[in-house]
Amino acid sequence: MRLSAAALANLPATVARPLYDRDAQAVGIVHFGIGAFHRAHQAWYTDAAMNLGDRGWAITGVSLRSPGVARQMNPQGGLYTVAEQSGEGSTLRIVGAVRNALVASEEPDAVIAAVAAPATHIVSLTVTEKGYCRTASGDLDFEQAHSLSFYYFVTQGLLRRRNAGLPGVTLLPCDNLADNGAKLERLMLQYLARHEPDLVAWFEAHCTCPSTMIDRIVPATTDEDRVMVAEALGLQDEACVVTEPFSQWVIEDKFAGPRPRWEAVGAQLVTDVAPYETAKLRMLNGAHSLLAYCGLKAGYTYVHEAVADPTLHHLAETLMRHDAAPTITPAPNQNLAAYADALIARFANPALNHRLSQIAMDGSQKIPQRWLETLAENAAQGRHCPAILDGIAAWIHHLTDANGTVDDPFSCELVSAIATGDPVEAIFGHGGLMAGQWTAAVRARRET
Ligand code: CS2
């Protein structure tokens, strides 16, 4: 038996479930990239807001290519379990916010119609760093941003909205990029200027792109997780996600129209996301990538194993407290030392099997905002970043070790850089993928 609306009444009493009439909710949000992270984070907050009485915020999820999630969710009427796991046990909640999942490559018109629907007010994104289709210099890569990118579907939907006299939408990026709202706006405008120049002025007047800081550790769901959830529910749930109890969402309060009352369920609506976003990217994600490359090199599989190693633990602490924290101007209520303590405790969560290899992928997309900005700011002050330099050395080792099969959108460039025999020069030197001032420092550190 599969999880379904009809089966909700028979679930064990310990499993929380939607408190609202799901069928009566209009779809107010179209979300591109309906992976595990969205289901455990933005959809989970939206479900909580609907549990408190918010109406009209059901979500249509979109996968650009892969039919996997749609096949998991649609037979369950969009329902799925969020299992929060810690050393103290697990808590299960059925989330009802997702109405359906579309596969853009199979039903492009349905995706465009969803963006164009009058009840839609928000188009949100978790397409990962590479999904923004940027060149190494940060501009839109028009070759990648083709007819199967979110740019195309959003543009077609917005065209219909404009032609029908409908209001614009809020485009809400929920990926780990610094200043993600401003970046998305710039890239979207580059796309429109090339493909629909007539829409540029309308977009500028009617749509907004708030920045967000999103945080929850969500490992890829495994078969063991599905078995654990099936045992707890007494039903099969193909779309379940496993996560930690912690969750944070900081959103720039700059919406083009209505939005759910996310602040009533724990999100922070602020005028400036930057301090939160910078701390999260440089400390959490920075330490994550460090543990990933150094941990894999040391033979570990999971984050909790890597952070239990005294040497790697010390390195992660050094990155957060010595390298990153001095580059961050905290918000008035932000305590970076306490933040670092909390991050170490989250990484050590023994109930979360978060694979280092999941974090290690797409390094070219992650390393700039996780490490290089910290490195550059410290360099400007004449300070060194020992932990980050160790991380870069471990990343280069990771690329070399991959034997030509690097999981990264710039894999060709990275494989060629390794083949030159001087990857530091090829990647960080003049004209390299990550050209910067730190070539000599990276080289010196690698050689020790
Ligand atoms: C991780 C993030 O995979 C990765 O690169 O660093 O997904 C991390 O788990 C999240 O950003 C936590 O909020």
C-alpha cells in the first residue's frame, strides 16, 4: 500500500499530517527543482503556514528533465513524509503542500500554464548552483540557458501574464549563492534582453527577486530511509525525505504580490539577508566542502565520520573561526562563535548519513562563494587562511583522483587543468577558471 490522501486517516497517531483541506487550496507557487531539499524546506514551511490557516499556497513542482520525482509524488497525490532525525530519535510529518509534480521536458505547456495562472504569485527555484547557467565570469551562458532551462519556462509564462494583463510574480531563488536575488535578476534580464526584449521593462516594473538564505541539511534519500519510513507509517512512501531537526530561512522582504505567512512558522523576513547568507555560505558550506574533500581523502564516507576525526574537526573549526568569521559583519542578533558551535553539533548528528561525495560534486560552482571570497577578503587585510588552503589542496587531489571523471559542469576544463601537470596555475593563474591573487599561496600550501 502506498501513501495517499485516502490513507491519511489510518496513519499512526504519532505521525503529524495536514490540518487543512488540501483540495480546496489554489496553487499559488510554482517551484522549479522539486528535489529533496525543497520538500524538506520551503514546502515544509508552506505546509506549516497552511496548517495555521493560510490559504491558496499549494505548490506545483517542476523537474526540468528527470521524471523520477513526478513518478514518486504524483501517485501519492503529492503527499510525502519529512522525517527529522537526531540522536534522540525521529519525528515524522506528512507534508501536504505539493499539489503535483510536472516534468518540463514531457509537458512544457503545462509548466508555462502554471507560471501564467492567475492564482500563481511566486515562482521559486532550487536548481542548484549550476542551474543558473553562468559562465566562469558570472554572466548568463546562453548555450546552457536553452529551451529546457527555467529561464525559458519563466519567460514564456511571464509573456502570457503580461498579455493577459495579470500581475507579475516574485521570483524566489533558494540556492546557495551569495546575493542570490540580485544574481537571478541580472541573469534573467540578460536572458530577456536577448530573447524577449519587449518584456524587459514589464519585468522590471512588475516582478521582484528577493534574496534568501536557506539552511537545512538534507542528504539524498536512500532505500534504507524508505524502509525506515515505511515501517513507521505502515505504508510505502516513495517521496519521503530525511533531514535534521534544525531549519532556517531568511528572506528579503521584497515581494511583488502576496506571499504565505512564512514568518508565522519560523522564517525570518528581513530587509538585508547578507549577514546571514555570508555567514552560512562561508561557515557552514565552507566547512562542509572542507570536510568533504579532506574527509574523502582520509577515506571517510559521511560528514559525521569526518567531523569525529580530531584533525579534520580542528580544520573545520579553523576555517569557521579563524578564516571565515573575521570576514563577516554579523547582524545585531548574530553570534558567530555560537553559530560555529551549533554547526559542529549539526555536522556530528549521528542519525544523518550525509555523504561527503554529495557535497564534493560541482566544486567549481560552490568554491567561489564558500572559500574564494573569504580568501580574497583576508588577502586584502594581509591575513592567511590556512584551512581554506588545505581545502583547495584537497579539492585538487580530489580532481586528480577522479581520473578524468569529475562530477562538475566544468569537468572538461578541470580535467584539462589536471592534465597540464600544473593544475594550480591552470585553475587559479591568469585566465584560469578561478583566476585570483592566491596562486602562490595555494602552491606553497600544497607543497607542505
Ligand atoms: C552542502 C549543502 O551539498 C552541499 O554542498 O553543503 O547542500 C548543505 O547541506 C546545505 O546548504 C545546508 O543548508
